Amino acid sequence: MINHQLFRILLFLALSLILLQLVSGVWLFSEKFGLTPSSLIAYFAGDEQKFISAKSVEGVLETAVPHFLAISTTIFVSAHFLLFTQIISEHKKYLLIASIFIAALVDIFSSFGILYGYHLFAYAKLIGFYTFELLMALLLFILFKAALHSPSSH
Amino acid sequence: MKFLVSKNLHTNPNFTLLLSFYALMMLLYFIGDIFYLINFFGPTPCEVISTIKGKAEDFIEPLSLLSLLEHLHISLFLAILALFTTMAILLRLSLSFTHKKWIILLAMGSALLSFMALLGLYFSSKWMVYPFILFSLMWHLVGIYALSIALYQLGFKKT
């Protein structure tokens, strides 16, 4: 039988590390791509006036492919704890988990759209990215609350 | 990782085999990562400072913020995965509550502090190099210690 107090300590520290991972993701995104549609278009599709060359498909794949693994693992590890909490309803859990995965997919796939010249995808990428980060923050908030307060949060 | 901690370690030989090889590979990750960090940042505090802040007399450029963030982002993900699964195995080992608690606190806590110390070293004082090295070593060594106990109990201790 696993001691609940130990499990709660582990969960709290793991969630803190995931929160730091989330913060580093936002920071890296803003440093690398910028947080506006025009900066995203310049990064992926290139900008002759700023002497920025367009990215290759290989370059985008190098970022996208590891993110399929990393993001899905992070969501899975975090969100599977949600199933054992009672803080939000089952329907809201369903919506939250589905929305996080969809937002992550929109974020990752939009890079290819920008690369092929469809500049509207810059907005989609930003919306996907912001939505993903906000929903992950919400998920972590719920789990922190469960780890700190609920006796049956494990 | 609920599925990793939902069975007794010794009831299913295949599960024991799976966990043993997983623990072995994780052990190699913790050991290998120490060598990677030494290779990336340098083996001494002075060299770590030179790598991050640069050294004009040796013509060493400071580490760019983008490189630092990329390192932090990737290393943090790997650390979370390795530590979390290792601690999930640890929860099922035959150890006292206090022993397990200290392993979890030292491993996970020092990992968190090591990444924060790295940011502190980049943005503020050079003295942050000492907590960075200390906490980095600590979470790797505690991880190695936890996995060594896991491998010992999986291999030798029949209950």
C-alpha cells in the first residue's frame, strides 16, 4: 500500500517541475519565435528585409516530432492524476483533457501551414500555443489544489 | 504513473523483468547525464562560469539566452520523466516512510533548485554556480541511489 502523504509530496514536487517546464516553454517560444503573428511569419517563412531565411521542412520537423512525444507524455503524466480527483465534474475533465491535446496539435501543425505560405496559420499557432499554456496552467492549478487540500486526491 | 505502482513488484516475473531493465536504463541515464553536464558546462566551477558568462581573456563568448533556454527546456523534460518514474518505483519498495520521504524530497527538490540556480547563475551572481553544481549532483546521485536499491530489491529480495 502506498503512503498517501509520500504520494502527495511526490505529486507536489513533480507538478512544480512541470510548472517550471511550462514557464521555460513560454520563455523559449517568445525568445525564439516572438509573440506576434508577424514575428512567427518572419521566423518560419523568412523575411528578406530583415535577412531572415525561410525554415526548411526538416528544420520544422526537428522541432515538431520530439514535441509530439514530449507534449503528449507531459499531458498524459499530468492529466491522468485528474481522473483521481473530485474537484471538477467528469464532463469538465473530458473537455479539459480534449482541449489541451487539440490546442497542442493546432500549435504543432500550424508551423507547417506558415512554412507553406498560409500566413493565417500564424494566428492559429499563437491561439493554439496560448490556449495550450493556459489550459496546462489550469490543469496544474487543479492538481496543486487537489494535492494540497483533498485527502482523497491520489 | 499509476500503472507503474499498481502491482506488487514480486508477484509477476515479467513485470519484475520490465522494471529491472527500466531501472537499469534509468540508472544509465542518471550516470550519463552527469557526464553530459560536465561536457556541456565544464568540470570545474570556474569553467561552468566561463561557459555561461563567457571569458574575455580566453575569447569565450557567453552562452546565448536561446541556448540556455533550449538546454533548460529539454533537460527539464528528461529530468521530470526520469525522476517521476524512478520515484513511482521507489514508492513500492520495502523502505521506511522516512527513508522514502527523504529520497523524494532530495531528488525532486534538488532537481527543481538546480534548474532555478542555473537561471540564477545566468541572470545574477556567479556564486550561484555552487548551488547549481551541488543540487545538480545531488539529484543525480539520489536518483542513482534510489535505482540501486530498486535493482537490489528486484534482483535479490524475494518477499
